Amino acid sequence: MIRERGKIDALYAMLESIAHEICHYQQWLEDKELEEEEAEEKGSQLVDEYAENIDSILEF
């Protein structure tokens, strides 16, 4: 994946995949139907928010 996308894009894809599955887990915990569209949207949003704040997160 790194060769195809480069390090940053590969990392983003992996984080997005994990975030997507976390969203499905939240849906399951809330006894909701597992909705792909919602998981994709919220997963991307989580990773985008993380990427926007990573510098401030690392400054502790």
C-alpha cells in the first residue's frame, strides 16, 4: 500500500478503515442497523478531525 499511495496516504487509509469499523461497533452497541454510509462518513470525519489536531495532541 505504501508503494501505491505513499506513506501519508497509506496511513490515512489504514486509520480510515479502523475508524470505519469503530463506527460499526458504535452502531452495534446502540443496537442500530449497521449502515455503511454512516460508517464511511463518520469514519472519514474522525480521521479528518484527528489529522487537523495531531500537532496539538503531540504537544503535551
